[in-house]
Amino acid sequence: MPPPAKKKRKTAAGSVPVGPRRSTRSQKPALSIEVIGKVASFVNYDDGDLLNICLAVGRKESAVVRYTCLRNNMRYLEHCLKQFVGYNLKGSRMKANTSCWMEVNTDWRKLCTKERTEDDGLSTPRYQNEEGELISRTDPLILFNNPAVAIEFEVVDVLKHLVEEIGVDINAYKWVGYRFRERCHLLYLSYCLCSQNDVSKSFEYIVSREDVDVCATQTRGEGSNMVWQSSLLTDRISFASFEAFVRHRSFDPNRDSEIGGFVSLPLHHAITGIVVWAADSRATSIAMDKVEVLLKVGADPKLATQGYPSPLDYTRSVVRREGERSRKGKLCKALVSMLEQYTD
């Protein structure tokens, strides 16, 4: 006997029968977090879409989205460089974004090669075209093959790898960064990033190397000061950078040099700074400390040059010219006492 036929469900006239519901609003989406992360790698980074995706999936899942989005995503680095050269992203933020990308892409060292460090396009991220316009390159490989750019963004791990593994010459004038158009000595470039209260990590690394020459010129060509001299002629950069310079094995405290057309010794320059900055108590205090450090590393206060008397005689002449009661005279009289302690 056949089973009884099922009764058809009555529907209103003109309506369409609806089957059983297959999903509810409480069910999870079918897309995996990894797929969402891959989709996120194509979003517009400037509109906050990526941040909204991370907020939507929650804190735990957002870590997966972040990893999946940044993994092998060179487009993200190129976007950051474009924002930087367009003055929409600060250097500190560029450093943070690059470091974040490197944390995900731990195999970033494979991007660094000897051939790429010598490539004109990667070694010159800024150049002038035939019309005189300043052009900025945004190839992300610049970050991993140009030591000047690595210094500017304080990506010290890249800098170390380029010097120690790839064989970049720390004293060469081959690379241009985004801030400087000239090919500067890498130590000088790292020094320029030091502040009044702190030294940059890239400076600490380069000046700690025995093969760096602190007496090299800042830029290639005649008329350029030595790298270390910049720290002598200013009080706006950390005193620790000056001390690191003069305590380096390549520094000679009794080697004369030319600054402003005058050939003189490091002690001459330091003492002249005290005379010039006599009205500024902070600057003169720093200059006095610099004189003392130079004396401690072996500067000879009785050594004269072709164009200058000895530092000791020069300081005595300032006391006689300015008078012992003047501001400059009092400072130089104290200097004379200090210099006399280091005479034979």
C-alpha cells in the first residue's frame, strides 16, 4: 500500500513558496580570517578601511589579518614611500611601518644584494630630470639596498646587514638619501640625525666600527669639512656624539685642518668657540667640556701651526686683549689654568 501523499502547503495568491532557512544571523561568515587578510591587502590604506576590518574581526583575529596583509606585500612599502615623499608621512612613522613589515617578512635579507646596492636607480632615490624637476623614486627595494635611506629611517638591522654581510664600504660616497641631494659620508649623515639630547642608533653603530674614518670629509670634493668637525662647531647636537668622535681610533687630536680658511688644531677651534659664544653660558659650558675632552685624548696645548700660535699662547693673548675682568677674559683665564695642567 503506497504511503499517503503529503499535503501541499497553502500559499497566498501571487506568493512564492519558501523552503527551510539555511542560515541565521548568528552564524559565522564563511570567509576565513586568512582570506579576509588577503582582501585587506588590496584596500586603500589612506581611508581607514584596513583599520575598520581589524576592528570588525576583533583583537585576536586582527593579528592574523595584519600578518596576512603584510606578508610579501611590497605594495604596502611602496605606498608608504609615496606618502613620505609627498610629505604625508613623517620619517618616524616610515620607520615604524618598515619595522612592522620586517617583523612579518623575516626573510627580508634576501632582498639585499651587492648588485642592487650599486644600481644607480636604487642608490639615488632623489634626482633632477632634464627640466630641473626634483623626482623621488618609491621602489621599495631602496629601503633594503641603500644604506643612506636605511640611516634616514633608522632601520639599523638593514644597515648592519648591508655593511657586515653585503660588503658595503662604510667610508664610500655612493648613496643619496631622501633628505640630502649630495653623496655624503654615511657617518656624517647619521650624525645629522642626532638631537640635542640623544644620538641616533645608526650613528652609534657606525661610530663604533673601527674601520670608519672620522677624519674623512663630509662630502666628496674640496672645501668640505671633516666629519667630526661638525660636532665641534655646534652646541645643538648631543655632546656624546662629539666625545664619540674624538675617542675614535682614527681621530688625531694634534692634526691640523682648515675651517673657514684658517689652518689650525682642534683645540684652536674649540677655544675660538668659547670666545665667540662668550655671551651664551650654556654654549660656553659645552665648549669648555669639549676642550677638556680634547686634552684628555692627547691634544697638545703647546703645539703651534703655521698660521696660529699654540692654543695656550692664543688663549693668553685673548686674556690680554679682552682684559681679565671681561666676560671673555674670565673664561679664557680659566681656560689658561686648564691648559697649563696638561703641559709637560
